[in-house]
Amino acid sequence: MMEVRSSRIECLDGLRALAAIWVLIGHCLLLTGWRIPVLGEPDLGVDLFIMLSGFLMVFHYQLRQDKEPWQKAGNLAEILDPSLFQDSAAVLCHAFHCPGARTLSLPVQDGHR
């Protein structure tokens, strides 16, 4: 049986997931007024997430460059398909809306949530 080799870099995918969680927790802490060192700085998590996402996009682009060149008209049309952006936006809004709604529903005490 042939072994299928994955092009994923699991450790960087995991680190990117941790950065996304860091951003979510950091924003919740900002909304609630609680202070936790490092986690309360979501801007650092955003920087890490964007840097890792950019690296992984370029990495996968270079892996697929021979099979799927961007210069080929059909590939660019698939990438710019508006329905793909709508699906991604719906998933992201749903994923981050639920925790945000719970945070905003906390009772206000002493001017802080």
C-alpha cells in the first residue's frame, strides 16, 4: 500500500491554533476588564497568527506551484470565487460570535464586566 505524505506542518498548524485562541481569550479579557499577563495582550497573538498564516500560505503555494500555476486562467478564477469568501466568513462569524455573546452577557460589576 502506498504511503500518502502530508504536506502539512502540524506543529505550525497547532501553534497557529494556539495563537487564534490567544486572540480570542485576549479580546474576552479586554471586554471583561480582567488582567492576565501575556494573554491580556491579544495584539501579540494577532501578529503571531498573521505571520504563521502568511508563511503557511506561501509554503503551500510553492508546493503546488508545478501542479497548479496561478498563471492558468481557471485557477485564478477558482481562487477569487466569491462563494468561497462567503462560506469562510460565515464559519468565522459563527465560531467567534458565540463566545463573544457569552462575554457580553456577563453582569456588570463596578463598571467592569
